[in-house]
Amino acid sequence: MGKKINFKDLVIWEDSDYWVINKPPFISTLDDRNDPVNILGLAKQQNENAHVCHRLDKDTSGLLIIAKNDEAYRHVSIQFEKRSIGKVYHAVADGIHDFNDKVVEDKILKLSNGTVRIDRKGKEAKTTFNTLKAYKLHTLIECKPLTGRMHQIRIHLANIGASISGDSYYGGKPFYLSSVKKKFNLKKDTEEQPLVKRHALHAYKLTFLNLKDEKVEVQGEYPKDMRVLIEQLEKNI
């Protein structure tokens, strides 16, 4: 991360027990040897009792629940165990796909190299997919994971032929503006860079119960890179 991150700028909802933040891409949720700045560390600077209630991949942007005390952490952990927390992600996938409540239940096996694969010996996993909008060469997809396996949405989409744009681990191609823009001119002696330098996946919406058992529903807007990507797809339909 180039610029300094102010934790309070990330908070989009809070009460006395929780923060919900909109995590930028390229920052780890938990301690990372390769990255001194991480969400847990930033939260603990605000409140030493802070617990991150779940995690997002370093390159995935979007919503995270952070508990301010042990009781709040336990309360949300139980909801995750019972699979009662509503999670909605948005992804831009390569190709054109027409998904209408498509359920994928391929088992996921975690590998020692930090990736996963579909394998009958793996853990059960379930995701529902819906097409939000199809463009010329890409599709904006709503993803609802019922389970929370590592790289679940990424591998499930890849396994049904809809790899996420920019997700080189699971077959996604880099998104170049020249692929959709008719009159695209590159400056002389420069190499075209991908518009999004990561997998185009964003944790868009979360629904959970706070400590008073009141329903909390939070939506997080796209970060700049994904916003620009979708704007370009819209312009070049």
C-alpha cells in the first residue's frame, strides 16, 4: 500500500460493539509478514480488544465486521457458524454468462501453496450466482457464499467457466482497456497495464445481528479500480 491508511476513514457503520469497514484492496486482514500494515493492527490501534470477525483475501475489497469486545466477537462467530450471516459479493468475470440462482456445491481442498482446488476429499462449500449485467466480453455477477471456504467464490466461478477478471491463479485474464475500447491509443514506447491489478471481487453487502439482536444491513461501494472497470464496461457495451 503506497499511501497511509486512516482506519476511521474505512468505517462505514458502527455501534458501541462493532465496526463495519470497507476494506481497500492490497491490504491483509490479519498479520502478514510481508506487509506491516493490516486491518487487525489498525483496529487494535483504535481499541486493543478489537477482533476481526472474518477475513477477506488481501486483494479482495469490501466489507468486514470488526468486534470491539470479546462478547461481540463471540456473538458474530456463532452467527458465522450457524451460517446465518448474509454475504453478497460482486465479481466481474471473463466471458458472457447467464446465471439465474445457479448453485455450485463443489468441495474445496486447501493446498499447501496457499491456493485451493476442487476435490471430492475437500470441505463442503456452497455458492449461489446470479448475473447482474452482461457486457461485450465480461459479466458482472452477484455471488452469495453460504459457506466461507478459502478462495471459495474464485474457485467456484473458475470451475463453471467464469473465472474472475485478473484472477491469474484460477484462470482469469488481465483486463486491458484496449479489449473493449475501439479507439484505444497507447503512448509510444509504453506497455499497456491492466485496468485492475488484482482479481475483480468486492464484498458488497453484509447482514448480521448486533448484540441487541437488531438486524444490521450494510452495503459498501466499489473501490476506485473496480468502479473505473465497470464504468468502462458500461461505456463500451
